[in-house]
Amino acid sequence: MTRTPRLPLTLSAATLMVAANLLGATTARAADDPSVPPGTEATAAAPVEVDANDPDLKLPEGATLAEAKVLDIKQVVEDQAGEERREDTNADVKFALQAEVLFPKDSAKLTGEAKSRIASIAEEIKTQNATRIRVFGFTDNLGSSAHGDVLSRQRANAVQGVLESELNDSTITYETRGYGEDYPISSNATEEGRKKNRRVEVSFPRSDG
């Protein structure tokens, strides 16, 4: 019995160039983002010129197309001061709040402003009908690694406590961790970069609706 080969879809040069640029942009953002701290992201190569008349891009006679795939595109919005960052993908929503707007220096005690910011995140969680929430704490690389691990966990716990109070929903499960100086999103060589790395992230699945 002869099997019909299944080959990738033939694309025009323009389409391939757009796809390559999208992939490059998405991966570049992923490279400075710990979205899923236990994992790592690959680095994309720069887009290359594509010859639309290349015979290797033609669909041979009798071949069929492979199944289509939907790429997960990330949208990132950050306020002007960089204090709050929101990332949306097809599957998840993630908020990153700088530690300075949540806590005094080297402390896990929440400020009044912090509670109002966390309350607004709780409203988005309600909108998405999320029942699984991740709360991850991070620090810069100043001080001992052990101290950073403890402080980041205490800060994540503090944020979780406000979320629990705001949501008041026993069906919600929380995953709360402190990663210390691991998974920086900026360089620790400057204070500006360290400020971005001192943060708490709250992420949850996007609703299907």
C-alpha cells in the first residue's frame, strides 16, 4: 500500500519573513522572562532571506499538508515607571510587581499601596474564573543567596495572603515559591536592572471564554 507523504505547508517569501520576525521577537522576549522558572527558552536565529521560487518550498504532486499549529503569541504591557508588568498569552495571564511598590527595603511587610495593587489583580483573576494561581517571589543578587531565598518566599506568601482575602474562594489552589536571585529578567550589574529583578509574579490560566 502506497502512503501519501505529508509535508509542511508551502508559504510565500513574504509570509515566511513575517513568521520569522514574529518568532524572533517572541523568543527575544522569552529570553529575559522566567515565565516558567524551572524551564529555559531557546534562542532564535535572525531572519534569513527566502527564495519564493525555491523548488524545495513547492508542494510535490500528491502530497498533503501537515496539520496546522497555533503559535502562542505573547503580549507585554508595562507601566511607564516599570513598577507593574502584565503579560498575556493564549493560555495564561501574568502580573509582575516590583518589590519597591509592595514592601519596604529588605522587608516582607506589605504597604497600603501594595494591597490595592494586589486587589486589582484579584479582580482580573475573578474575570478569568481562575482556580489555579502561582505566586512567585524573586530578589536581586545582593546579599547571601540563602537570605534571598527566604525573603522572596516570605514576600510571595504575603501577596498570596492578600489574594486569598480578596478572592475568598476555597476552590482556588495556590502554588507559592521563593526563587531568590534565580531567573532574573534584567542584568544585576546595575541598580536599574536589580530593581526589575526584585519582584513578585502572579500568574494564572486564561479562561476559554
